[in-house]
Amino acid sequence: MYCFNCNRDISDSEKAKCKENNHDLDFEGQYNKTFDYQKISEKKPDKDEQTKKLVDKLRNMAGSKISKIVISKNDESKVIALVRVNGHLETIELGSERSILWLKSQYFQAHKEIASDESCRSVIDILRAGARFGEKIQHEHTYKRIALVNGQIFYDLCSPDWKLVKIERDSITITSHNENLPIFLKSNNQSEQAEPCLCPHGDPLEEFCKLIRMPNNLLFKVHLISMFIDSIPVPIMVISGQQGSIKSTQSGLVKRLIDPSGAKIEDNLSHFPKSIDDLNLHLANNHLVAFDNVSYISDETSDVLCKAITGAGYPKRKYYTDSEEIILKFQRKIILNGITVNIDNGDLAERSIQYYTQKIPSNQRITSEEVENRFKSLLSDVLGQIFLILQKAIQNHSIVKNELKELPRMADFAVWGEAISMALGNKMGVFSQVYKKSMDESNEILNENNPIIGLIDQELGEKAEITIPVGEFYSKLQNFASQTHHDTRNRSFPKSPNKLRASIVRIKPILDEENITIEFVKNSSSGFTKNATLLKIRKQPHHPHQAHLNENSDHQDGIFFDKPFKEQIMPDSISNMKGEPSEHSEHSEHTIPELLDSHVQCYRKHHGIA
């Protein structure tokens, strides 16, 4: 007979003793020797206790790897952690799939064990909750690719080691991400940028403009460089032209220069999203977006683009299953290209600069491979030149801000544009004149396309003011549109007298430029039908817009790469914190103290100066 307490078969003599001691005996003969009853009877570890220990280990390890946690001011639903990975710091959104993978990876490296998704997610949730309800958690702006903070420009190279270019008044450095720098977020569509060569050969920016055959050189150069400045409204770059005028190539290469999304031109071009939600999300996830083959822009889409340029919040429901709302806050740079990009909205026109390209003759065309090779050979030098220009523009900015007295609607762009233009070697006021000429041409096109402007000019004639009933004005508008062959089926044409007010509001920027004011008033005097709605149209004396400069101003220094070396405005300090060789410069093996001298020698050698 088997005794479960003695854990063996017992003899008849032992049986009485086991009974006496109340042992558990196998009277039924059910004992099976193939089972290990000792192991079965052992107490199993508590699963909850194991999970608790794992979560504690994960929390301790995460705490040792996280150097900073902030809540994004751009999107209050995002909690961002600055974490240490392979000897450098990266930013991770807590709660994202990447944050779970990061925690699992760190745990495996430390313990050679695999932590469960559930445990990792629990720890991340605890960290997010602590950030949400903690008293000392900071709220900070987060950035995509470029940041302008305290007069300094930061450019995220999106490199595996998370290097940034820091541009200050007196220095340009390549530095590692740390707790004291702006928080950059990376999207899957952001690609690594080439490291800039701070000793550019020749005038690579001019060579880039020639490569993409971009006309109106000064305006385009300033517009291009201004897109490297975050937190200011920069006009949309609108590229129009017939088939074969390389609009897509121009847009794609500008995008690759500023905010690359891939190695190919087509990787950097986006189709216009059909829904407003998709459009806002696409804008939120990029510093610069290049929309390809755009033709029709609805009023709603036009409003979104205007807000994206000047900066605004976009409310969005977090999940379709609940009522929780999040607000995306962003300010972005935009490129539109198409055969005819219909910008007939006055607000959007004021926030745009249009470039018209010509078809390339067949004997001047080059292959895509050659375009790619030329671009790659220029890229590091162009970036370096642009960063040097931006450094000088930072120095010029306060001067321009104090002396440029009369500004257009895009005031910040006008000030920075003038500062950049001066860094290119122009006197103050030159860019303002070029920019004004471009806007005047844009307004002329809008005037030609809008019969309301033409009718107002016709009705006013030499008079300073007229008053006319809305119904009468609308009848004249229909006749005028017919005589001048305007399409009354166009969405910009009011479909009835009561739609006239909305049409006039849309063209108000053009009317302002022409010093024309329009009021809708109720008639309270004789001469018109009682209580009829009247249009009171006035034209003020025209004062040409110009930049008023200090009489003692004579700022014409700048970084202009076909000038003699002695006329160059060299930065006081150009340094690369890595101090490592670069394939772009023969002086790249120099140490940091020698680096400035190496750049001076490079410039002297390039310009043939002893």
C-alpha cells in the first residue's frame, strides 16, 4: 500500500503506525508511479507576484534611461520622453508602438529576458499618467525638422545618432540632442539629410537654381532660404507651367533640400488629400509639404492652407468611439505645383508667391539620372551656404526690424526676407521692392479674373465715392461679366445679389491694395427704395507701398559667393563638434580650434587670394 505522506510503499507492519499518525493512505489503489506527486504537491509561484516584480524592474530600468518627460504644447495628448539609446538621446512619444518596442529592447539588453507587451504597456501607461497628473512636468513646444528658438535656428539632420545643426549669430555647430535643446519629433516619412559643408565651393545655391531652371532669382532664393526658418509665416511656393516644364522636379528637389522624405524625387511629392482631416494630418506630420499636380482648390481647402501658413489649431476627435477632442497646432511650409493652380481666393493669394516656368526645349533636356547626380554633388555645399547665409541673416534681423517701417501683410516674412537678401549682398530695401512687384503682378491677375474689380473701376471712374443699390450693382455685374467674357459659372462669381457680400469679402485683400473700401448700408434717405441695401464704394488716394529706410542706412555687406574674399562677411566661429573627417571638405580632418582657420584657407584658395 502507498502512503502519500511517507511518499513510498509501506509494509503491513508500517501501515498501523501510519494509521496511528493519520497519514493519507491509498486504500483505493489509485496511486500511479508515473506521476511525480512531490512536484505536484509543491506550491506554484503566484503569477500576479511575478508580474508585479517584472513591472517594478521595468519601471526602474525605464527611469534610469529617461532623462526628461514633457507634454507637447502642439498636441496636449502627446507625452514625450527624451530617452537614452546606444549612447545618445532620442525623443519617443510615450504610448506609441515605438515606446513599447524601446522598453522591450532595453529590458532584453539588460536582463537577456523577454518582457511581455502587457507589462511594457503597463509601465508606459504609468509613466504617462505620472506626466499627466504630476506637478513638475513641463509643457514644451515640439518641432519637425526645424526650430527657431531665442534667435537660434536648429536643423534636425534626422541622423541615426540624432545630430542637430545649431545656427547662432556667432557660430554654426553640429551638436547632439540634449535636455536643453528644442524637442524634435520624427515621423516615418522623414529621411536623413546630408551633413552641410561649411566651406562651400563656388556659388552652389546659384548652381542649384540653374539646375531646376527657376526664374526670378533673388525672390526665389530668399523664398527658398526663408523656408529654413520655423515659427514665421512663409508664403506658399506656387509653381505653374505647361507640360514638360519640370514642375514636379522643381518641387521635389526643393523639398529634398529642406525637409527630405526619401531618396527619390517622387518620394518627396504628395497628392492633394481629398478630406480636410487627411490634409491637416499630413501638414502636421511634416515641416514642408510639396503637393503635386494641383488644379482645383476649394474654399474650405484654401482656408486650411491659409491657417497652416499663419499657424492655427485644428480640433479633431481622438477616437471615433468617444467625444474626447484633441487640438493639433502647427505652422507649416507648403509647395503647390500644377499646370494652372487656381488661386482665386484673396487671402490665399496674399499668402502665396507664384513662379511661372517654361517648357524645356528638347535639345536642353537631361536625364533624371544626371539631375540626381548633379543634385547630390551640390547638396552638402548648398546646405552649408544656406546655413552661413542664415547666420548672417540672424545678425541682420534686428537692424531690418528697426529700420523697415512699412510692412506688407506677411510682415515677418518681409523682415526676414530683407535680412536674407542683405546676407546675399544686397542693400536694404531691394527685396521689399522685388516682393512688392511680385504681389502686384499677382493682384493684377486676380483683378483680371474677377469681374467685380473691373466693374468697380468702371463705375468709379474719376469719382472718389459712389452709392448704388445691391440689386442694381448685381445686374450691372452680370452684364459686365458677359461683355468681358468672364465665366459666370465660376465658383467665385456670386450666384445671386445676396451672395455678393461673401464674394466681396473674399477679394478684400485686393481691394485694400487698391485703397478701395466697400460698405453695405441700409438706405434711410430719399433717392433709393426705402430700407434697400446699398453699396457705398470709396477710393482713397493711392500711396505706393514702399520700405521707409533710415537715411543713414547703407547695409550692403553679405555672404555673396562670387565676391572677393575680403568682401566676405565670415562668421566668427564655425565648428563641428564631432571633429570627424567629412567627405565634402579637404579640411574636415582638422580639430575644432583649427576649423575656422581651415575655412579661411579654403576661401582664400578658392578665390585665389594669397
